[in-house]
Amino acid sequence: MNKEKEFSDIFSENKSDILISDGAMGTVLMQKESLEFDTPLEFNLRSPDVVRRVHRQYLNAGSQIINTNTFCANRLYLEKQGLADEVEEINLRGAGLAEEARADYRAYENSAPEILITGSVGPTGSEEAIFLDDEDNRNLIRETFSEQIEFLDEGGADIITLETFSYHRELALAAEAAEKADMPYFMNMSFTGPGPTEYGSKISDFVSLIEEKSGENLLATGINCLTPSKDFRPLWKELAESIDFSLPVSLLFNAGEPELDTETGDMNYPLDKSYFHEIEAFLNFMEGDRCIIGGCCGTEPSTIKKLYKLID
């Protein structure tokens, strides 16, 4: 299967410059109060039917791209969760559950559009990823990403999504791992404000990385996990203009401004009307150029359904 061609064909087949991705997986799963897991990744092992159902709900809502429930399912992160021995099974099942949901959807929808499964790969969350001047640290991080990507590829993911990275140097190592595996990939960064990230990465650093990695394996790039606010407009505008719209640009907002629950310590993302306002501003700016829209933390299938109706 020529995955690069398949991705390009989705735009053509839908006769649109816009593709709709899914919304959040982790925050949706952790709302299942009857199931007490420490991390959304445990659902792949202990309650796979719930994961499969959420994927199907996003497909019913209009998503053309669904992300596996494997965000940060790398060995270094899983060690902190006591799940290091489950890295293979979590990723294989994550990809498999998405594939099962896609097959089920296609079986019941005669005119179903082309659907892509992207293997979600997030940061390692490790100290080694901060101190990348050390060669041993770089090798460890690269190998960690390679392991996860290998399992996602084996499990059936069409494309790898590198997402929610705040440090462009760690993202570069993840991209190297995807290229080594000859996997097509999306590359996204996350910003908490219009300025540099907590690791000092600027939008210009991200643009430089995109230009460095530009090739047939890098299929799209963008920003995810950001607050839907006009304060961020300069970021995605600079990104699109700096790469001269040469790749599809993705924008995946959180549902709204995060709110901390002081009793439970959980972060909530109540849906705000600014989510749709900022998506509209982005689409108006991107008119005529290919883009991907969807949701991140706090968004749900109902959010994507409203987004689909807005586009339709």
C-alpha cells in the first residue's frame, strides 16, 4: 500500500481541501468513572471495547482520521506507570482497536469515505529528553521512539502522528525514528502561549525542523493541544506562511481553557464557543490550501459532530 498516495487521495476523493480528524481519546476515557485506571493506555489492555466504541463514535461523527490510543505509550513513560513490560501489547492493541473500529464502520456504511489510522506518538516525559547534548541520551530517546513506532507499524497504523511535543529537539529524534522505519508521519508541536515553550522552542525552530525533514515521508504538520484563543493566531499563521503552504497544516484545539479541579487534581476542559470561532478563523485563512482540523484535550465525539456540520 502506498500510504503517501493514499493520504493525498483522501483530499481528492472528498473533493475538499479540509480533512476532519477525531478529538480527544485520553480525556474521554478517563471520564469513565466505573473504570478506575491510572492512565488511558490501560484501557487497551483491560477494557478494549470502550476504546473501540470511542473510535466508532468519532467515525460516526464524521472523522476521516482516527488516532490510536497510544499517546506516550513508549517504554520510558510506561516505566513510570509500572507498565514497561506492556509496551508491545499496548501499541499493537491500540492500532488493532482502531482498525477494528474502521472495519466495523465500513461494513455498515456503504458510502464510507476513506479513513486513515494514525499511530499516536507523544514525548517520552523523561529527563534524558531534556539533556540532548549527551549522545547516550540522544540514542536512548531515538531507540525509545523506534520501538514504539515499530509496534504501531506492525499493528497496522497507516501513518505516525508525532504530537504534543514542546521541545523541537526531542521531536527531531522522533521524526528520525519514523524515517528509519520508513513510516509516513505527521509532525505537530504544542505551545502554551504565543512565545517560546517551557523548553525554549520557538515556532521558528519548528519551521526549521520541518524544512530539514521535508520529504515524501513527512505528510503534514501543525499545532495541537492549544487553547482556542486569538492569541495563538500569529503562531499558526507564521507556520503556514513560513512553509509556504507546501504541506497540509493541522490545527487541533483543546475544548477550552483548562480548569483545575482542586478536589481531585484533574484538569477539565469545558467546551467554549471560542473553539469553533478559532477553527473558522483558521479555515478562512487557509481557504484554498489543504488543512486538517479536529480536537485535542476535552473535545468529544459531539464536538467533532458539530465541527462536521459547520464544515458541511
